[in-house]
Amino acid sequence: MSGRWLKNITDGEIYEWDEILADNPKTVEVTEEQAFPEKFIPKKQKGRKSKVSLETEVPEEPDTTPPELADEATRGLVRARDDNGHFMSDDPDTPENEAWAKE
């Protein structure tokens, strides 16, 4: 890239210097610093800290686990699985809940 740049005075568009564009009355020659100010940010400015705290507090979500499930979770139970690794269902005709097994 060359060190010469042109700026369109109507919309601010930056172009690499070109003889035809330089003859256009709507363009003016600018320095590289004027064309690309983000490349010339002082080191002191790059690392400055924000004056506003950007920390956010995440509110703690209430426990919405139904009491009957919370009770089962504290007993060390896990979902029972068959030989293929699929979850087993409970047989409503038996008093025992086959869907849950001890860890």
C-alpha cells in the first residue's frame, strides 16, 4: 500500500491514492493517520481501564425442584437402566418403583 490516501468529502470514504480520483473535486488528500486513526492509538490509551464497573451480578435462581423429586435425589437413587442402557419404566402393578435404583 502506498502512503498517500484520498478522502471523499461527501461521505468520508477512504481510497488509496489514484491520479484520476485525485483530480476529482470531491476528494482531498489525507495522511495515513487521518485515514486510519485506529492504527495510531497511543499505547497509554490502549490499556486504560473503564471508569464504569462492567461486572454483573447474576441473581441466584430459586430451587424449583418438586419436593417429591428432591426427596428421591437425597436418597442416593438414580434412574434404573436395562441391559441395553435404556431407562426402565415403573410397573404400576407392583409396590416397588422399578424406575429408580440405588447408586
